[in-house]
Amino acid sequence: MRPINTTIIDIRDETPSVRSFVLDLSLDFTPGQYVMVWIRGVDEIPMSLSDSNMITVQEVGDATSALFRLGVGDTIGIRGPYGNGFKTHDPVLIVAGGVGAAPLAPLAEKVYEMGYDVLTLLGARTRSELLFQQRFSDAGEVMIATDDGSAGFHGRVTELLDDVTNRHIYACGPEPMMYALMRMLNDQELKRAWFSLHRYIKCGIGVCGACCIDPGGYRVCKDGPVFCGVELVDSEFGRYKRGADGVRS
């Protein structure tokens, strides 16, 4: 698929380090799916959809820095949506860390509209970095955790986890956070837990193998980025990282 040219029609500063870019096209997507974003002359990178016409971005590298330099009226290329999104079940427990809240906010809104019971555990380094708190609050109960204690519980968001009986768990955030969450769950809970992985994705359609994970060879771009917990127990998830060339680091 060739990129579709799209114009940025609005830019929203969500936190000091995160911006949302609203586009002049609306995509039919499942929460958890992503698009390939082409920043001309720089790179093409995967971005989760935070709404049908919006991507939410943290400035962390050359491509995202170039995206942050764009303004309303500038254009980018979009391919997708790609990958598998979240499968919905009631009741819902969302565990969101940092910019990982981006693909989870539309999930919360979708299942709330379906009449599901939604509880969100929302974490960030500090109060000002809490992302989409109002969107989650509009969809159900929210519990807050910050690393510095400036809002809510003083500590990691996974420390808010208590009774998950019968809840279906949906997580996205830093991999160490998600790995800690996975290790807290028993075998039955892992069968109803879903994790959204971040890997270097190049083609987006499952042919190049750049985003494969050990040992099963799952392609994060096509078999994921959302995986059931039982698929990740014996994988590289949470154990080591890979560079852009796929080599372990």
C-alpha cells in the first residue's frame, strides 16, 4: 500500500512531551491498531491511533522530532491501519503507562459505549505527564499513580493492581512496566490479558521480518502489536531489547 497524503488540521499539546496531530482523514480502525507515518525526507515510523483521525506522539528520536517541527497545514503520508487490535470483553481493566495511554483511550471509549464496566489504572512519571486522564474518566473509574507522587499513588502503576478477578486486562506502556504486570498474573489471568508491544516496524505487512520476536517468530507488525499474555510468557518480551537492525542489545 502506498502512503495516503494527509494534512494536519490541528495540533494539541497533551503534556509537556506529548502532542496529538489531528488529520484530515478518518480511518476505520480497531483500538490497538497502528498506522505507518511517513515524515518526508526523514523516515517512516509506526504510530498507534489515538482516535480515528489522530496520532499521539512523544518526541523521542529524529522522526518524532521532525514531526514536532511540522505545523497545521503541513502534510504527512499514512499507510494502514495495520495489525491486530484489542479484543473486547467485559469487565475491563486498563493499565496505561505514559504515552502507552494513546491506543488505550479509544478502547476505553469503545467499551464504555458498549456498556462494559471499565476501570483504568493510569500512570506517568509526574502529574503533568498524565495522558488523556479526562477521556479515561469519562469512560469509567480511574486510579492514578505517579513516580514522583505528584498525583495519586506515589509509585508505579502496577502497584495499584489488586483484585483482577474476572477482569480482562489491557496494557500498554514501557515494556518493563508491562513485563512487571505480566509477572504478577497467574496462568488463568494471562489468558485474559492483552499487551500492546513496541518494536522496530519497517514494512508493516509482515514480509521483512524486522520485528519478529523470539522464540516463536511472531511478527509484531502483523501478528500483533497486541498479544495475549500466554503468547508472551516464554518470549523475549521484557528480557532484552533490539536495535533498529534487529540485533539484540
